[in-house]
Amino acid sequence: MPHIADYSTLLDLFIRLVESQAKTKIEEGSAWLNDAQVLAIKLLHHLVSMRALASGATVETTSGLTVFFVDHASVKVIARAALETYLVFFYLYGTADTSLRQFRHKTWKLGGLADRQRFHATTPQGHEVLSSEKERIDELRSEIEMSPHLNQYTDKQRKKLLSGEWRIGKGWADLGAHAGFHEKYFENIYGYLCGYSHSSYLSALQVSQAKSIEDQQALTQSILGIGVFLMAHFAFTYSGLFSNAERVLSADQVAKRVAEKWRFGVEDMARIYDR
């Protein structure tokens, strides 16, 4: 498949983009941008794991039996995590409005810390962490309440944001549309990947039918195409956020053209899905 070679090209570009920021000093008041780097690294790890699993695995038993298989099911589970990671990255950092970026980051951070408050601590250290984070939660709520961006939401949505529901009822499909995915494309892809994550009957059926290595490879390589699509979009989103990354992207015209080729937009997908 033609996108397999492009996967390696874009993965190499991805690493160089992220590394361009690795040793950059964060300016005072811009610590919130560090989570953009953390999300980028999380996405990178997913993409590397997808490619590693696509190579197949060999298991040898104590009785001497050797089994080789390509775990296309796990590739799809990780692909879902990669897709969601990119959607969060774009939602938080994809807008040109720095003030809105900061606001969304605070609501997202509040949501994560609020989630951990519901966990049951079993160690003194755990109790200490929850207690410390409770203070930070109160600070974040105050900062969010003072933001002019909060006025853009209804009373119901404000309550959700302040309780930690940073997506305010929006589903992943909504975030997909926000990131420039065609609605039907996203529904098809995301629904398919979720089926594997939730062990739907169709996922089990497909695993049972893919008995040959060739079939397992085909089912794996088609999902690597999603990784190519994500990396192409990420290259431009990330380079729009950091000047160092923008210089890396501009300097490599070969990789940039590959990214441009795979950065499908709604209009491109409409030719297929709006028939």
C-alpha cells in the first residue's frame, strides 16, 4: 500500500518536529504550553506502537510450538487512542486565539484533576496528592470563572465546565468535526475502532475470519493509513504552534509535500461521502 512508505516519512518528520521544542526554555506564564508537548509525545508513542505491532509477533511455547501473528486488533485499539489524542490536541491548541487556548487548557486540566478526586487513595502519599490537587482545583475554578470566554456558554454549560466536564457534552464526533474531519468519515472510522476497543461481535467476527497472515497484514495496513492521516494533520497544527517546528517543516519540502498529500479536508472527503 502506498501509504506505508509515507508512514515512515511522516513519523520521522513527527519526531523532528517534537524534538525541535524539546530543549526550548518555556517563558514565564507559558507553562500551559508544556502539555502540548506531552500530548505530542503521547501521540508519537501510539504511532510508534502501531507500526511495531504491524511487524507481527512470534511466540514460542515450552513445548516447542511457534506461533506468528499480526495483531491487527490491538493496532485498532491503539489507533483509537491516537485519534482521540490528536482531537484533544487540536481542540486545545488548534485555534489561533492564545487566550482561548489557555482557557480550554484550564478546563481540560480541571477535568483531569476532578476525575482523580473520585479515585480511592490507598496510601498516605495518595491522600496527600488528592489534598494538594483539591487546592489547585479551587484555583482553576476561580480562574475559569474570571475568564471572559466563560460568557460564551449557557448557564448549563458553565456548570459543566466548572464541574470538570471540559467537553461540555460534546462527543468525539463533535471534536472530529472541529478538527476538520468529514462527519461520515469520522463516524465510520471511529465507530469501527470503538468496536474493537469494546469487543463488539463484529470485531470478534473479523478476528475469526482473518486466519491467514496476509489477511491480518491487510487489516493492519489499512489502519496505518489512519496514522498517516493523523501525522499529516499534526505536522501543520504543531508547526503553527511553535516557530521552531515551523522552520523544521519548511526546511523539509519532501516530507512537507507528503504531509500536504495526506492532509485531507472536509471538501476532499465530500467527494467520497456526499454522494
